[in-house]
Amino acid sequence: MKIRLKESQIKYIQEALGNDIPTYMKDIIQKRYTGADELLKKDIPKHTDVIPNVKVEVQDENITNRTITELIEYFSENIIDQFTKSTIYKMYYGNPMSPLNILLEKSLPQTMQEDSLKSFTWMYSKEFRLPIIKDNDFKNPIFSNNKSGLATFLKMAVKAFPNELNKITDEIINSIITDKNFVGLREPIVNYQTNIKKIRDSKLFLYITD
């Protein structure tokens, strides 16, 4: 159904769309769409009763359950997809025969190795058992009871096994820890279960705005 407005109802305020949205949204529009500048210069239509704003809660459980399930799947898949772009993933998960992978496999709990998101969470923990530096055998590494984060673990591992891990320099360790994908995913990965619970407990609304 088309809604036709009378000329008296078509009133505009003297404000352009580009002045009414955040800068990051303007940047996205300009990167993705041809003729974006002309679009952002257009005036914003003034609200009228003919085009009402609508916000209603969706009560149909079939719709809400399916939508929430799909949202959780999308959320999880995107975390994994983004993490595969991190430096630690390429060096460890993406290179199963590397010395670093072999060493981490022996230090990670079995439950962490079986679940991608759990092992991702482990990378942000302070639960890495630190290898003993003196007289340590790479084939049968000995770990102390001392625990720390990934950066300290890597530095201690390089000292304990300088021959096997000679390619892991301080510069590489720093690139792992400061990697934008690794740093940016800390919150959604560490608080994954909390975020999933929030999604499950959320209400679903149909929202239409002029």
C-alpha cells in the first residue's frame, strides 16, 4: 500500500541527513554507496501522524526463539572468524606443526583443546603454567606451579627453549599481544557466556521509524 501525502503535509526541516548522524556512520555510507554525498545533503522529512513510529514487542515464541538462536550463531561464528585473523591464531592454531603449537598443546588443558571458544578464552587468562628455564627438555617440557599471562609465558618459553623457539623474538611477542584483532576481541570472548545469556534474556521488538 502506498501512502500519498498532501502538499500541505510535506514539510521539511532545514537540516541535512549528514548533520544528523554520527561521523562513523557517514564514513560507512560514503565508502559503500555511490552518490553518497548527494544522499547526505538531502533534507530530513519532518515527522507527521501519517507516518507513525512503531515499537511493539514480538510475542510469537517461534519467531523470537528462531531469531535469538540465529543471532547467537551469528555472534559466535563472527568471533571465531575475527579471531582467525589474529597473529596468535596464525602462529598457533593455524600452524599445528610449529614448535609454539607443540609447546602450547602440552600446556593447555584437554578441555580447552577440544573447544575453540574455550581455547580462545584461555589466551586471555593468567593461567599459563610457566616452563622451568634450566635443564628443560622440549620433548618432555617441565612446567612450574607458577602461572601468568600469554606474554610472560612466551618470554619464559623462549628462554627455556632458545633453539626450538628462536624465531619468536620480543618484537613478535609484542605483535601478538598488541594485535588489534586479539585486543579487540577480549571483551566478547572473555565475557562470551555472559553476553550469550543477555541475548537469550532479551526481548524482541519490531521497530519502525520515519
